Amino acid sequence: MVKEGIVLGHLISKRGVEVDKAKLEVIEKLPESTTVKGIRSVLRHAGFYRRFIKDFSKISKSLCLLLQHDQKFYFSEDCRNAFLTFKKSLVTAPVIVNPDWEKPFEIMCDASDWVVGAVLGQRKEKVFHFIYYASKTLNEAQINYTTTEKELLAVIFAFERFRSYLMGTKVIVHTNHVAIKYLISKKDAKPRLIRWVLLLQEFDLEIVDRKGVDNQVADHLSRLEKHDKELEKRDITETFPDERLLVLKHYETPWFADIANFLVCGIIPPEFNKQQIQKLRHDSKFYLWDDPFLFKSCADQVFRRCIPEIEVPTVFKNYHASNYRGHFGGQRTAAKVLQYGFHWPTLFKDAQDFVKTCNECQRTGSISQKNEMPLNGILEVELFDVWGIDFMGPFPISENCQYILVAVDYVSKWVEVVACKSNDAKTVIKFLQKQIFTRFGTPRALISDEGTHFINHLLKDVLEKYNIKHRVATAYHPQTNGLAELSNREIKGILEKVVKPHRKD
């Protein structure tokens, strides 16, 4: 069943399953450092696992002496033995472990001016263990990349090299370049960066910012000597195998797909029986295809655009939950959607379900029949003959306004609302003359409470001038002017849902 070759980092041969030496060759072929900077990188790398290296302090003593100030750099035999001991420790257990497919993989990657390095590992008992080392020298073109491009190139190199381990599992990427964390969701980057980001979309990855001092292993691999002949020379593959770009997101087939296909191409789904075919032919008579939209002729002879299920939450958010839509009930929300020309089969049911899950509506409640004030008929009137008027407030001052003046017509239930700086007679007269009389004509009667802003000689003179009767509600019985009070309650409920938490607007 298995031929001789390499599978997931293990060598399969006639002798059985062996560890692939290619995973460790970057460390095994690591040349002796000839600079203080190289010795410091080796000590940081080995120090990351000093808990697994016996007598770490004694072994590293000869190398630490090379880091002393004004110390002549001489790589002695003791230094060579310490260096070889560290190399052997980094490629053997317990530093190197076998992968556990039930745990997430972690990648540490880093880039320098001429080298990129990456390490694949897993955490066992909160300790990071290595599985695979990888490092590569950049070509002449890649050396001229910006710092962000080099850091992202290191991530691409890591996912290309460790791809067989990472497919279908969660991956945590540690990098010391915080810009990569935000580059994944940036839409207006360079074409090269966008192409690299798209290549990463098939993986379930999480970017974690890690300080450079805490990224010792990848930092060491990315800062090997420039003249090192042992580093891999082949180019980084910027297109992963299998596919150039896998599916980013799967969208469900819209409910009107069969109707649209039948109208445009005459296609009937092969699994349909005779009854379904007849129903499809009959229903398609009420639809019109206008590329790229499908419209339906509804019962009121109005063409409305059919929208797929994925757009339904956005439509409800705009026509129910936005700051200027009022958070009305399911029936009124569905009516608004129809008014603005949208249609789908389960509109009214979806509207009821959306209102039930609206956070603001559930927190503040909604007006029901038990909350309504009892309405007592006062006069038999025609349209705009009787208006109820009332003040709301005081509210927190916003734009120098502190009160809301509400007027409602008793026949059409039309509501006129205006924000006011004060609740005095002059404000009421100005509102009536400019907002009511000039637009709807002079009414036969005006109903208000016993507030001093309504009971005064200024308003009395104005009403007598226009021959308007002033009806005053009974004290402590707001139901006398019930329609205005009901409008006040509904406006207050809308404001509670749309104002900011501190209620200063």
C-alpha cells in the first residue's frame, strides 16, 4: 500500500517508519558561528530548552566567555564541543517530539535581511516542543522586499513547508511583526500581499504577536550567516499544490434558483416530478428576470425584488433596528420591507422571529394591548378636525433642546413631533401656526391637559381668532387625551432603544 518515500515528515522504507532527517538538517548542518552575534543567537536558542539540557550552565560556560567585553574571539576546542552538544540536544528527545493530531499546531517564524526561518511545534504540558525546523536564504528580488513583505513571506514559507501537518487543523502563528495580524483583514494592500493572504484562507489560523526577545528559535534560524552554504536555495512556492485558490466561503443556493434558471434558460431540475414541474411553470408566470435581479408581481400588482436568505438579516437590520426605523413589531417591520420593494416567501414569519431576537426590543419591551390607554370617544370628526397635543420631558439637554412637543390627529393617527428648548405658550403657538395650521388647515378642536403652557391667555386668544374649541382633559385621567399619551409612550420607547447608554443625546 505504501511505497518508499516521505509521508508527513517520516521516512517509510523497508526498515519500517523512521524520522525524516530533513526535518532536522537545518540544525544538524548548522556551521560553527564566527561572530559574537552568532554565538549569542545559539545560546538564546539553546537556552529556550535549558530545562531539558543537563548541566546547561557548565556546557555553555566556554561560549559565554566569548561574549565578555574586550574578550578576544577564539573558538577553542571547548567551544566546539559545547556547540556540538547543543546541536545534538536540539535534535533529540525530549526537545523533538512526534506530532499529536488532537492538539493544535504552533508556528514560530521570523525574517531578517537575507534569511527566513520557521519552526513547527506543539505545546505539551504548557511547554513548546519542536517537530520541524526550516530555514531559507532569500533571492535577490526578495532581499529588496519591505520588512512587512519579508515577515509575511516567512509565514508563507512556513505554511508551504509544513502544509502536510496543517491541513484541516487549527494553527497558531507566532510573529514579532504585529502588522501581519491586521494585514489578514486589510482589503487595500499591495497585490502581492493580497495574493499571499488569499493563499492562507484555506487554513484555520490565528496570528499572535510575540516579542522578538521571546521568539528566540525562529530569530536564530532567520539570522544565520549570510555566506552559509547549507541553507536551502530553492525558491519559495507562492502557489500551494492542489488548487490555486480553494473555496473561501460557501453560500447556500437561494430559494428562487429553480425559478430563475427556468426563466433564463428553461432548465427544470431533473429530480422534479410531474406535479413539481407543473407548479414551477405556474409560479414562474408571476416572476420577471431583469439581469441580475429577479422580481415578483405581488398581489397588490407591485413588482418587488426577490432577495436570497443570506441578505435577510441585513434587510431587517436596516428596516427595524437602525436608529431611524423605530424598532416596530413584526407586522409593521414586514410592511416596511414590502413598502421598500423586497420580497421572499417567509417574510412575515422571519420578521416575527427577528423582532423576538432583537436585543433592544427584548430589553425594553414593546407596546401591547394591555399597555394601551383606554380610548374614549369625544367627538365624531373628520380628517384633521381634532388634534391632541402634549409635552414630553424634560430630557437631558441635547442641541439646546430639552422637551418634545407631540401633536396627533384623532382620525388618521398622524403624529407631528418637534424638539423644543422650552415648554411655554410661545413654543406651542409657534408650533401650531407653522406645523399644523399651514399644512393641515385649522382644526375644529384641540385637546390638551391642564398645563400652564396650554391654559394661558396667549393660546386662548389664538384659538379664539381661528374659532377653535379648546378641550381640557380631566385632571389625573390621562386617558381623556389617550391618543396623545399613547404616542408619547411609543416615542419614548423608540428613544430608549436608539440613544446611547449614557442617554446624553
